Amino acid sequence: MGKAFDITLVGEFLPQLVQYLGVTLQILAVSTVFGIVIGIAAAIPRLFRIPILSQLVVVYVSFIRGTPILIQLFLIFYGVPALFLLFDIDLTRMDPLYFVMITYSLSNGAIFSEIFRGAIQAIDYGQTEAAYSVGMSDSQTFFRIIIPQAIGIAFPNMANCIISSLKDTSLAFTIGVMDMVGRGETLIASTAHALEVYISLSIIYYIVVLVLEKLFRLFEKRVNRYKPDVVSSA
């Protein structure tokens, strides 16, 4: 059992936990950027029905969507070093932060690939035909006509995915990463005031989510500025 609840400790814990917010945001930023790259790369084989690659992407997306992120984290953390040991490469001393980034990048990539694929398929093919009729090439049509519209369609779902990923980063401490939750666990161990720590963590996460939602709404309005009555779902 912990000690008696003391609300004043929340104010003391907040600044100590915020110091580690940078680690959490670093994980989120890196995994989002690489997730977008992986998502685009994974969406292309399915959009163009490339043999073998499209089937591999289906398996990859299905596995990510069908397994908990915590299990994926442990598979990467223990599996990647074991795989590289077969080639006499020792990764056992590598910073656990990198394994977290790899895991969340792959997880986000699978989700983004489905978002991108759905967004591109939602665009009327008549616009592609119109682009061809004025002499545009395939690449010009894709990057000038399709992609700008697809971004507007995909962004609300991407925003939700990013916010969900932020909350999932709270599991990084399970493999030894000293993020906000990891620091929170050390505070609990040293003070026995678990409730106060978790209240402090919830306040920080909630504020960060509110800020991200505001930024996403502004960006979505910017992207869809030529469309009337845009309603954000972020």
C-alpha cells in the first residue's frame, strides 16, 4: 500500500516529470516521420497491385493491427539483437530508445499505409483523366493532383493516429527507456505516492494532447482552405 494521498505532491512531481517530456516527444516525432515514409512505401505496392510485394504488405499490416503494441515492442527489443547476432553483430548494448523508435515507426507505418491507400482511392479517377488530357505525365498527375487532395482526406485520421501513438509511448519504460512514465515509476519507488504521480502524468499528457489537437485543426484548415465547411475529426 502507498502512503496517504497528498495533493500538494502533484505540484512537486509535475516539474520533475516535465523534464522528461522531450524524450516522449522525440519518440513521437521520429516514429511519425519514419512512419509516414514507411506508410507511403507500403501503400504503393497495394495501390499498383505489385505481385509478391502487395501480399507481403498485407501480412505486415495484418500483423501490426492484430497484435498489441507492447508485444511488438518486446519482439523488436529482443528479436532484432538476436537476429543480428547471427551475423556476429552485437546490439545488446544499444540504447533501448532506438528499439522504441523502430517499433513505433513500424506500427505507425502500417496504419499510415492504410490511411494513405484509402485516401488516394477516394479521389475521383476523372481527375486523373483530366490531368492526362492536358498533357501531364503519371508523376506530375500523382504529385500535383492526387497527393495534395489525398493529404486533406488522410490528415484527420493521421492526426488521430499520432495522438494515439503519443499515448502508446507510455509503454517505452517497460524496456528501460527513461521517459516521463519511466521517471514516474522511479518517483513511485522512492516516495510510495503512486496516485499523485499518475495524476501528474495524466495532466501532462492531457495538456500535450490538447495542444496537438489545436495544431492539427489549424493545419487541417490550412490544407483544406479551398474546401467549404471543413469539419475536423482530430
